[in-house]
Amino acid sequence: MSNVRIEESWKQALAAEFEQPYFQGLISFVKAEKSAGKTIYPPGSLIFNAFDTTPFDQVKVVILGQDPYINAGEAMGLSFSVPKGVRIPPSLRNIYKELATDLNIPPATHGDLTHWAQQGVFLLNAVLTVEHKKSRSHQKKGWETFTDAVIRAISNQREGVVFMLWGNFARNKKVLIDAAKHLILEAAHPSPLAGGAYFGSRHFSQANTFLESKGKRPIDWQL
């Protein structure tokens, strides 16, 4: 565990997971890929950015993505998010359109979702690393086992969290979540490939209504 830098509350919540053989193998795999001269995203310091920006005991909402972006300068360790100055990806543009419809929030001019993460929106990708220009290149290497354990830990150890599951991949994770304790919101993926089926889901207003019903501060979704 000493070779993994991650925020302390997550380190405690996932302590047993970090000692599992599969996780040690996963870290060795990522290191070997880098040693072989391959370009891996996001940069090492940002692999656990979602965890470092949103401590375990502050998670209010979980938005689950699949893989990091595969182009230079895009992946920043937060699902759907890109740094300021980088072109806003199509899926995120559609998320902004839904926000405008749902809460009358004008679309942001950048794609950096750090402000959400700092308020308790845990922007988790199921796979935390990827090789340059090679989609899904780090799937089935152990990340899915780890992030499934992350979802279970939130479900088991926290109360009243909103899980936004967009697309079939994310929706399949609902078996890991206790629906009696948490709010599970499902919709199509915001990708343009979904043909607009994502629009009208109104997950952002539903999330805030639920959080307020639990005595929690709602999320300021404006960026």
C-alpha cells in the first residue's frame, strides 16, 4: 500500500482491498506499461484524483464512467471531466444540455468538473488508467474488481448517497448498491450515440431533492 498515494479516509475504507493480490498485480501492470515506454493516462499523480478530491466521508453523489479519455491532455482522473482549455467532449456537452433543461443552468464554457467533486460528487471511472489512443486497453486488468469494491464500500458504509448510472455498463453496477439506503438513478448514456435518450432524465434536480430530504446540503451544479 505504501506505493499508492490516496486520500486518508479512502485508505482506511479500502485498506483490505489494497492488500489483495489482484491489486498488487494491477499496480505492477501499470508500472510495467510505463517502464515499457507506453504513454498512460491520466498522469500518475491524477490516477486517484477522484478519491483525493472527494474524501470517502464526504461522498454525496456518485457518477460512474467507464474509461479515462485516450487523448493527450484530456484525462484528469475525474469521470467525464477534462481540464480547462481542453475541448469539451460530446458526452459532457450533453450533460450540460440536460443541466440547462433540468435546473436552468447555462452550459459551462469549460469541462473541468472539479467544483462538483469538491462538493461531494464522486466522479469515478470503472477503469482508472488507459494507454494513449487505445480505448479499453486497461480493462480486465484488475481495475473493475477494485472499483466494484469501492462502490460496495460506499453502499455498505455510507447512508443516503445518490448513484447516477448512465448507460448499460453503469446500470449493471446497481447490484452492488443497497437500494434501501441509497437513491439509484438510471438513464441512457449521455453520449450522442444514444440518440438523445439521456435527455429528460432530470437526475440533477432529483439528486438535490433527495439530499435535502436527508438533511444534506444540495449540490451547486453550476460551474
